[in-house]
Amino acid sequence: MSLALGIVVGLVLGLTGAGGSVFAVPLLMFGLGFSFTQATPVALLAVCAAASFGTVVAWDVTYVRWRAALLMSGVGAVFAPLGLIAARALPAEWLLRLFAGVLVIVALRLIVQAQRRPEEAAVARATVAGDDGAANGPICRLHPRTGRLIWTRASASTIAAIGAATGFASSLLGVGGGFIIVPALRTVSALSIHSAIATSLMAIALTSAGSVLVHLAFDAQLPPAAAWPFIGGSLLGMIAGRRIAPRIVGPRLQQGFALSMLLVAMLVGARALA
């Protein structure tokens, strides 16, 4: 069961590129009986493994903006302890309600995106190949000749702010943060959807790893034995997602994923109320 659930997480992360990691915590809770606080570091390890593989795959086929990813993950590591402190201060039911709210927000965004930008929904997120479809973000511009990000005080501050939000959310809710990074990069920068996803995967891998270290520093214990098949399964799922994604991606898949997320949000919300 642990291996199968991990494969589901990796597969969803591969197909969606961002937002798939939000399934990890609910699957651990409802499938393996973990509490929310037990599921958080395990989910982060699984997401880290899958996102690391996605980063390696994307490195040679698209533009991974590694400087931006390092900045986001570095700032995220600073804010990760604050997220863990907030998670321990809040009652368990409030954490579940907050998590359910995040699921609803991400799901609604995916539904709207599938309608307004169907070309982005058709991107094979597991392969992240190509670099077309640049955005028109007003802050982080690209050099017209080299295609690299033009670093200014405003662009560096904006990317750092994205990293801060990601690091805080990662430790607070046990999510990778791709649902924050990708839409934020597309809004403020001129990066294409492929480049935004590839950069997000690297930032997710590093931020998740940093958040896991924060959890270990506070708890000083490794996840239970039942968690390791889940982590390995997430990597297998990401590999499988890379093979099948080009055949099935599209607006309908994204809308179906969003509806599944709404269903999970209802289950999490019901558990919080109970």
C-alpha cells in the first residue's frame, strides 16, 4: 500500500509539474493512518525525490534557471523553521482546515487555467522539453540576446519573496510549493511555461530537502519504516509519468485532476470538523 500510494504521488507530480505534491499528505493520512504531523516530513521526502529526478531530466532539454532556484530555496530554508513553528502552534484541526483551503485554491486555479490557457495544460510536465511561449511578466525580464534573467534589485527581491512563501508553506503543510512557484514565476517574469516548471522542480527539490532537515533538527528522528516504500514509489511514479505524460496531457486531464483535488479537500475538511 505504501509503495502504491507513493507511485500515485510521483505520477501526479510528473503529469502536473506543480501542485501534484499536495496529494502526498492526504494519501499518507487516509491510506496509511499517519497523523498530519507524521505525514509532513514523509511527504516532503517523497516530493524531494520525485522533483530531483524531474530536475535532472529537465536539465538537458530546457532552461533550468538554477540561480533563481538556488535563491528561492536558500531564502526558503530561512523561512522553513518559521513554518514548522507555526505548524506546532496551531491546533491539528486548524492545520487540516488550512490544508483543505489550499487544495481548493489550487484546484480552482487549475480549472481556470485549463480554460484560459489550454496550451499550457497540454505541456508534458514530466519531460518539460522546449522553451516556447514566453510570458510578459513586468519585473523579471530576459536578456534579448542571451535569454538569461536580468538580475536587478526588484527581480532578486521578487524571486526571494517567492522562495520565502514556498519555504514557509513547505514546512507548515508538507507541500513542495510548485503551486506557488509556477504561477508566481509566470506572473512576474518572462519565463516560458517549460522554463518555469523546470526551475520550479529544482526549487521544490531543494526546498523540500531543507524542510526535511528542519523537521529532523526539531524531532531528531527518521520517518517510520512504512514511509520508505512511499518515498521510493514517488520516484517510480515520476519515471512512469515521464513516459506516459506526452500521450494523455491536456485540459481535460488538468480539470480532472482539479476535481480530484476538490474531493480530497472535502475529505480533509470533513476530518478537520470531526
